[in-house]
Amino acid sequence: MAEHTIKAFDQEMDKLRGLIAEMGGRAESAIEKAMLALQRHDKVMAADVVAEDKRIDAIEAEVEKLAIEIIALRAPMANDLRDVIAALKIVGVVERIGDYAKNIAKRVPLIAANQRTQEPIALLPSMGQVAGEMVQDALNAFAARDADLAVAVIERDTVVDDFYNSVFRTLVTFMVENPKTISECAHLLFIAKNIERIGDHATNVAEMVYYAATGQTLPDRERGGAQAED
Amino acid sequence: MTAMIQNQESMTPAVETKMTARDVKVFYGEKQAIKGVSIDVDMDNVTAFIGPSGCGKSTFLRTLNRMNDTVASARVEGTITLDGEDIYAPSMDVVQLRARVGMVFQKPNPFPKSIYENIAYGPRIHGLAHGKADLDVIVEKSLRRAGLWDEVKDRLHDSGTALSGGQQQRLCIGRAIAVEPEVILMDEPCSALDPIATAKIEELIHELRGRYAIVIVTHNMQQAARVSQRTAFFHLGELVEYGVTSDIFTNPKAERTKDYITGRYG
């Protein structure tokens, strides 16, 4: 795309994109580390995830400030306007994604080491990986203005939903068979739900990216399936 | 014909078309300034012409009331109609045409006469007033519509040129209104005004909308976004894109429109 006649405008837009890329990278790494901490029962790593969420929150505030400045001072139009508005909305959603990763990490120390049920725990990291990749791809699509990649992210949400349904059934079976695992399985159920929500939020980000890139909103049929409520 | 893009997803068809241009070309001597422009101007929407300097937007505006007739080297081809009537037909009375299609210029240009006379002159020479009382009514009505009455009612016989720039421009709009035009053309009417005077003219354009078909040429894209419902983007003598203003400013279809309105042009 051609550069703006006013170079400082380009620099501000680049900074906005840079911050969102950083935020996306941090959110994805928070999901990955939270899953790893769960698998290894690593309380230190889990505490790291909680601490690092502060940076995600700080980036959200920084993007909001910059976006408002750009709107006030540059009066962006057309694709620039759509990019700034999308950035403003995306950071709000990615901040929530960061919170879900933090919530997952906070549950790690609550699951006692001697009561860990290996089978469902083994299912969760693959689910987390798919959700994390969705987050990363959605933000890569924003950086590259790639509407096709955004659509691909939206389509992948059903994978996460299917994972969730499978984990749910497995955990219920475990709880029925062995009531001693209920406390642990309840935590794991919440974790699975958090990951499922991350997938939904990544889908929302992808929809905003699609709008920013094309100026069109997606027709309903292309939206991801099973959008469970919070 | 140029490959003009109609960005009109939400353009409603049920509007009263006032002026129609078809394949209009304008030449200044050998140089072609307008390259086949077709556009409809309607009563219900303010139409803004935007584009970089030299794109032809003012030249095209001037074809709508034959102001280019005064330029010796200018030649106009194509068809322009007002209520279906060809305005370049030999039978067309140009003086009458310019009363029906009024114009407001970039620089306020009141006559060096009183405020009253600035308004009264047109109705008087066009025979629209019968006697002094009639003329008084027209002057008051025109100044009210131009949003100037309250500011000048106690000094109608002061010189028009003694008013501030913004007041002078509203006086010129009042002068155009006084002869009961159907269309008002505005050629960068606010470029010589401060932001407050500009806001008053923009508010006036809103109030006049619907009563007259209004076409405004502006360099200020924010102004086009604020005052118009239809926007036409001109570039190098072509009409590149014409559509609903909110569509043009959020999702222009043509690359050239996008580059211009986002500040990437040239």
C-alpha cells in the first residue's frame, strides 16, 4: 500500500500494528505456558503467566490511547479508519484472552499433585494449542490484512468446540466413576471452558480483521459454530 | 465513457433527479479538462465534488450553469439537462438559467452596495417583485434563509462589503436564494472563512437541503463528509467514483478514491 503523504501518520499506524502484534504474541505465549504449567504442575511457571498478564493489560491501555490520538489528530478515513477501529476493538478482546490464560494458570496450584488425573490433562494441551494458534493467526491476519486467513481462523473454531465437547464427556465419565476426582475434574472443566472461550474470542477478532481488510461484515453462515455464553 | 465506479449499495432510487449530465467533455483549447462525466444531481441530497487541485471538479461544476461560456477557449460536449431540458440548447436563455442555477464562489463577492440592495438586485431585474413592500418581504425572507437576518436587520442600508467574511458569504448565499433558484452551486464556499463562519455555512447548507438541489465543491474532505449525502471523486478530469458519502468515506471501491481520502495521494 502507498505511504501517507504525512509520514508521521504512517509511523503511528505502524506503532499501532506493532503493539497489537506484540499483544497477540504475548497472549499466545500465555496460553502455551499456562497449558505447560498445568501439564507439569509447575507453580512457578503458572505464577509467571499471572504476572505477565500485566503487560497485556498495559498494551491494551497504550493502544487505546494511541487509537484515540490518531482519530483526534489524523482523522483517518476508509481503510485507515477501519484499521484503527478494529485495533481498538481487538485489544479489548485480546485482553480478555489474556485473562482466560491467567485464570487457567491460577488453577494450576489448586490441583493437588497427588490427585492428578492424567487422561483429561493430556487432552487439554492439544485443545489449548489449537486455540492459541487461532489467536496468533487472527492477529497475523490483522497485520497482513489477510481476509482469507481470518476466514480460516473462524472455520477452525469448530475444532475447539469439538475438543470441548469431548473433554466434557471424558470428565463427566471420570467424575461418575470416581467421585474423589470431582474437585480436580471441576477445575479441569473450567479450564476447558476457558480454552473454548479463547477460541470464540479469536473468532471475534478474526471477524473484526475481515471487516478491517474488506470493509464488509461476514455473512452469518460463515461465522463459527457453537458460541457458548460466558 | 470512463470506467466510473458507482458506490451505491445504499443509494435509494426514489429521489427526484434535478440535473443530469451525460458524457460531458470540456476542452480548454486543445487541452481536455473533463473526460466524459455522467452524473445525476437530485433534490434531496447535497452532492459534494472532491478531488485534488486540477482534477476538474470546479470546471465541471461550472458547466452546470454555463459559467464556462465566459471562457473564450472553453468548449463543452455532451448533454446536461435541468428538469429534462437541455441547458446548452440554443433556445436556452442563459440569464434565466443562471437564476435557476445559482452560484456561490470561493471568495465572498457582494456588490459594493447596501446589504438590502445586494439581495434586492436580482429579484428586481428578474421582475420577481411588484413594488417596495414586495421587495422588502423578499429581502427579509432571503436573509432569514441565509441565516443572516438577525445580524443585519438593523443595518440593511450599510454596505455589504462592511460585513465580516462569513457574513459576506451568507449574504452571497442570500443573494442567490433571492431569485428563487432550483439549484445552488457552491465552489469552495468556506475556503476563505474561519471555522466558526464555516460551521455557520455548513449549518445553512443543512437547512437549505431539500428546498434546493445543492452541489458543493470542496477541498476539505471533512467538510464533504459533514455536509453531503452524495460524494463524487474527480481525478484527472474523470469522475472516478460517485456514491453515498458514508460509503465513500468508510469503504471506497476505487483504489484512487481510497488513496486520496486516506491522504496517500501523490
